[in-house]
Amino acid sequence: MQQPNVSGNALGVVILEKDGRFLADMREALKNDAEMRVLGERTDLPGARALLTEEIDEAPDIIVAGLDLLKEAVASDVATLMSLKETMPGAKLIVASERYADEEVFRMIQEGIRGFFLKGTPPELITRCIRVVLSGGIWMDNSFIARIFEEVSHRNEEAGMRDSVSGN
Amino acid sequence: MENSARDTIRIVIFDGDTTFVDSLKKTIAAATDIRIVDVRGDIDSAKAFILGVRERIDLILVSFNILKEVVASDMETLVKLKENLPETRVVVMGERYVEEEIFRMVEQGIKGFFVKGDISSDFIIKCVRVVAQGQVWMDANLVNRVFEEFSHYYAQAEGKLRSPSHEETDRLALLTKREMELLELVSMSLKNDEIAERLFISTKTVKTHIRNIFEKLGSRNRVDATLLYIGASKRRPQVAQLEH
């Protein structure tokens, strides 16, 4: 297991993202925040795997990953992804994307991801997102939170219907 | 400048606490985009309003006590509320925050909640605007709780996340060229209407294609199908070109 962050108070962030422009934006956002520092960044899956498993000694506090890269990781090797969770139990994953399908974010939530932002989000909101997620909160697009509330109430309606059909 | 009738958020207040209602009226009077259409102070007059309403109401601000009474005693009024005002959103105003009770209300479709003494005038206005726009206004702890419940429910329904096997990715060979084209767009997180626009077809046709794709691949949803597509592309980058 990697060592927890012991170097001062600055939060260690790893950025895994294919899109170079987004990487640069993220770097810029974090550079202006004295409480955050970038531990490493990679643009492809093998590089990301090497970075997290071999190249850094210190466990990151936050991993910001692009949705495309994350989908590749799940599609090709979900076992490695899950084992990373075990070696870095304290690290929180935040996902960034240009767009999303509801079901993709539903899946992320199921896997315990509590941070999601759309690319183009202002830097100050990205660092706020990181802090909120680190403190155990949720940071998602407002419209997506509304979708989850709808899902929960629909689920209740469906359950009610099933109960009335089955006579429970 | 005056807001047009359509831009104005039309609200109704159901609350018997006259002191609170008076201050709420003053608060809302300051917002030119919000109009109080009616105020009812007890359960019977609130029920009469719901049963007889014919005009557009965007939002109902209801005290927790009145709502609790309606839920406990009168299912017919709740059914009528959904029939007569299907687009209307409900915000509950409570005296205190009891997570379990509020969570049950969320399950009933409540989109907003605040504790009367804990919210400033500015935030009441903000809450009305946010909920009227289709978003939610809730305590952060409750949002966490809703996410946990949703996550638990979704995990039960969908099972564990896993990488597709070779046998599963081989099923991509069953898809037509058009279906592969569509699946590629699904894997890029495009929604049905966006796919329809890109391929110059109707949303209905997109849905039919997607149903057929799911059936051929044995996928239950877009995520399963996307993982198959990406998994195959990673194993054989040329898969899309080779097969068709």
C-alpha cells in the first residue's frame, strides 16, 4: 500500500486525461491554489497505470480522470482499477467530461464516485469541487442531482406499483 | 422591467403560520419574477384549491405539517395534485430537519426543502428560482443520503461493473454497419437526439437501432454496450473497419 500524503498540507492531485488542452487548464487551475499540487499527469491508460502503480510513492488525495480514459480502463481491465482502489483507499476519484449519458454517471455513482464536472468549468469551481469531494460531499452538475432525485421518486412509484400488483 | 406572464414563476403557499406567511409575502414581493397566486392556511382550503385549480402553478410552498396531514389522510388529493398540476414542483417548509421524514418526501417527488428559521430571504428567493428551473434545493446531508440510496438501488439492479469477455466482444460482428456507426456515437456519450441529428435520422429510428444493438450484444444498457465497443477497439483497434 502506498504511503498517505505526508508532505505538508497541500493536497496531492493526479490528472489522467487524453485531452491536452484540458490537462493544461487543470494544471493552471491547480497552480493558482497554494493548497494543491500536481503529483503527476498522464494522457493514456498504460501511462496512467504505471504512474499510479510504480512511479509515485505517495498516494494521491484526488485523482481527476477523464470519462473517456475511465471507460477504457473499465472496458479493458476493471480488475486493475479495483485493485488500485485497495492500494489507495484514501484517494477520491473525480471524473471530468465534455458530455455524459445519464447511465454512465449512474454507474459512476454506484461505484462510489461523488465528483463529476463538465469540461469548461471555471478553475475556481474545479478546486472547490476537489475540496467538497475530499470532505465527503458531492459535487455534480445541478441538473444531474435533479435527475437522481427524479430517479429515486420514480423508483418509489415503481415499487408502489409492484407492491399493489403483488398485493403486498 | 416587467416580466412576461410566461417568465413569471407562479407560486401558491399552503401554510397556517400567519407570521411566517406575512414575512414570506414581503420577501417574495421583492422579486419581480415571482408571483403569489394564492395562499391557503389550513388543510381543507389547501385541498379545495388542489381539487379546483385550472391555472398554471409552477411551484407550491407547503408547510411540513399540512403536507404530512394530506399524506396521512387523503390519498385522493395527492392523486388529484399530480393530475391537475403535473408540472408543478413542491417545496416543503419545515420547522426542523428530520432526515428520515424528508427522505420519504423526496421519494414522493418533493424537489425542495428548507427549515423556516434557518434560511434567509435571499435564499428563499433562490430556492424558488432553482426549483422552478427543474433543479433541487436540499440540505447537503440529504443529497448524500439520496445518492447512497440510489447507489444501493442501482447496484442491486445492475450488478457489479466488469470488463467484457472476448465472447461478448465477438458479438459485435453481428451488428450491421449502421448499428456499428450508432454504437460508436453511443460510446461517445451522445444522447439519442444528438445521434439522430448526426446521422440525419429520427429519434424513434435511433431508439429502434439501439434496441436491436442491445438485443444482439446481450447488453442491458448503454454502459454495457459502450464497454463492449471500447473493449473490442482496445483489443483490435481496427474492429470497426474490419467487420464492415
